[in-house]
Amino acid sequence: MEIKSAAGFPLEFRGEQLGSIGFLAHRRITTEEFALLGIFADQAALAIRNAQLYQEIERYRDRLEQENAYLQEAIAEERGFEGIVGESPRTPGRPAEGAAGSPGRNHRAPHRRDRHG
């Protein structure tokens, strides 16, 4: 048997060419079959693009998991360091109590005098 007819459609999604689909027949292809091939091509293009987007989301998810693990490890190391050194509540810009140059709990800060008083 020899091929009597052929038909083809591009697989496009929003103007992006994803591939093509063809149909070969040992008889003449009807108008209805040709129309169905077009509908199938549209559905196939949609499914292909959907699968591509799913793979892209999976890559992003994997990357986020890796970055999250890295950040969690960095936070754990930071907390571990604070546990070794100890935490001291302090006001930003001022040394912690007991630090070199700080007044400490039992020391009074030197009194400042104005030139006029």
C-alpha cells in the first residue's frame, strides 16, 4: 500500500513553535479528519507547554530548597556561635555591658558638665 495523502500542523503555543505533527494515510484524508488533526495539534501544544512549565517550576522549587537549606545552615551556625560567646542585650551603637570601654552594671557613667555650669 502506498501513501495517498498527508497532512501536518504546527504545534504552537502563544506564537512559540514547539514542534509539528503529521498524519499519513493510505487513503484520502477527509475534511473532518483534517479539522480533528488541527484540534489535536492545539491540545498537544498546550500539553507540551504545560509539561515544560511544570519542569521549570520543579527546577525553581529544587533551587529554593537548596537555598533554604543553605540559609538554615547559616542561621544554625550563627546561633551556635552566639551560644559559645553568649548573648548580651544591648542598645544598637552602644557596647554591651561589661565590654571594654562600657560602664558596666556597678559603675556610674562619668557626669558631663557644661561650660556654663
